[in-house]
Amino acid sequence: MASIRRTLSPANHSVLSSSSSSIYRNGSSLSILSSSSTKSSSFHFFDELRWWFCGGGGVSLPSKPPRRNSWRKPIYRCFLSFIIGFLLGILPFGDIDNDVRTHDFSFDAINRKDVTVKEIRGNDVVLKAEEERNFGEKFVKLSENFDYKPRKLLIVVTPTYNRVLQAYYLNRLGQVLRLVNPPVLWIVVEMNEISPETDAILRKTGVMYRHLVCRKNSTNVKDRGVHQRNIALHHIEIHRLDGVVYFADDDNVYSLELFERIRGISRFGTWPVAMLAQNKNKAILEGPVCNGSQIVGWHTNEKSKRLRRFHVDMSGFAFNSTILWDPKRWNRPFLNPVRQLDTVKEGFQETTFIEQVVAEESQMEGIPDHCGKIMNWHLHLDARCVEYPRDWTLRKNLDVFPLID
């Protein structure tokens, strides 16, 4: 078989021989070529770094090979620039206290010189008493500008029903409660259903109220007021309302002083009530006889009511609402719900209810001192003799309007 051998030209042979002689001189291998190319690429990388740090935009890289460790100089420059900028940033360029003026504010600024440190113990700083006195005087002046004092919630329970003067009674009582200092909650209870006329009257008074309904069958009710008050007591007990409960019938007359004094009652308070006799020819007094705030006796004029334990009118006492839903706080002997009884004789509802709240006179307090002031009147006025003018009709016993033919 014939073989073909390509011979190299003299030029290529000379080049290959010269390059081979240079590569394999002194017995070195081919790896020397690759190592030399790696070193040249690393030098080229550091040249680019120096070109960027030294602002070499638009300037060609130098042709001569870079010197060793030439990258340290721009790094030192960047670090030095950072330190100078940080120091300039933390130095103040103005006085902050001069930018804020005391007359820009309406309140009095506290003078810092009045507060000095007397002693430092660990993290506790003790101030001088004479410096605190100056602060106390400024606080008193500031508190005089506010008319807020913490007061107990006054819960006024009013049973009402349809009759000729119902709108007049509700409006009169609502205007009185509107003048009482808040907080006041007016609980109004109606029979069978909520009438829109009563609801409109309550909205116009501006007093916080809750409108409830007693679903008890009125034909089997002996005293509807008893069941209506029990509905309100159940509402207070379920919602745990904290305040002073007072039964205020809508046909009574009340003074503002009465509601303010009621708020000072801690457990149970009572006072004398003026009322008209059955024949309406004289006024009688019913309630406690007091020595200061201590009850020592009772006012009573009717022989049939002398068997009562406590001679108090329904509008002549008030009590703490927590008695209804927190009996253990007041050490009540029984845990039954406090309610008014419809099965007792007329005129004994008050005393049977009070006996569930307190046991004796020592747990009561008379208001005002010595019980020497009448603050509400029970007049027993009815509308049996009230007649409407001719051609006027009545709608649900609340509002009257003329008939237009």
C-alpha cells in the first residue's frame, strides 16, 4: 500500500522549530505558556480597577505592564473619603434650640432650670422636692381649665304607659335629666310594644337612653310598674352596668340637687319624699329620720303601713347597681336575683324590695345630712278629669291633633 506523507514547507518548519525551541528550552513543558497567559489576565483586571477608580473615562489604558500592588492606592482613597464624609455628617451645623420658640405654642413650657438632679443611684434619678413644688403649681393652673371630674354612672329607670299626660311627663323628666351632669343612662320601659311617639320623645331629649319593652300580659298584671322595673333590673344585671340605680316615675317632680347627691351613695341611700294625702288637702312626709347620715327612725302617717319594715317611697331611695350582679362583694345572705314582687299587698313593694338589698338601717345612709331637705315630690296626679277640646282626637294617648273636614 502506498503512503502519502505531507512535508512541511521550509518556512513553517523554521517557525515551528523556533517556537518549539523557545517553548521546550531548558526542559520546560507546555504549561509555562498557560501560566504566563493567566498572569497577564490578572494584571489586566487590576488595570481596569485602577482605570475606574482614578477616573479613566475616555482615557486609554497604559500600554506598559502595571506595577505590583497598584490597587491599594485607590482603596485607601475611598476609605479616607468615607471617613471624612462620616465625620462631617455627625457634626452639627446649627443650634436646634434657636429654631423652636416658646411663643409658638399656646401652653406654658416647663423651665428646664427648675428640674435639677439631687442624687443618682444606678438608673434611679431623685429630684429635689422644692423643684417639684413649682411643677405642682403649674399643674393646678392647667387643671383649672378643664371641668372634668370622674363621676358614677346614674341609671334612671322610668316605667311609662299610655295616658293623656304621658308626653308631658316624659318631656318634663327628659328636660330635667338633660341638665344633670353626665354620665346619665335613662332606661324607659313600656308595656307590650315600643311606640314610635315615645321613641321620638326620647330622641329629642338628648339624653343617653335605652328603650325596653315588657311583654307581660297586661290582663294578668296586678301592678304593671313592678314588672316594668323588673325588666330594667334584668337588663342591668345581664349587661353588668356599674353605677347607681334610681327608680324615677315620670309623674314625679325632681330637683337637680337630688341627682347630684345620688352619685355619692356607696351602697344604699334614702331620703324623705313629700307627697299629697289621698284627699289632696294636705302634704305628708315619708322617709327616714336621720342624725347626720345615720338613720334613726322613719316618717309615717298611715296606720295601714305601720307594719312595713322600711317606710320609704319608691322614688325615695337609690342603690349601687353591683348589688344586682355581684352579691359576694356585698355579702348578701342569698344569691337570688333582686326583683320586685307582684304578689305582696299594695304599698309593700318598696319594703320587700329593700329587704333584699340591705338587712338593717346600719347599711343605709341618709341624704342630705340630717335628711332635712325635700328634693323630690310625689303628687299622685292623674288625668281622669282631663278632657280634650271638642273636635280633637287622640292617637295612642301621646299626641293630639285637630280633625280637618
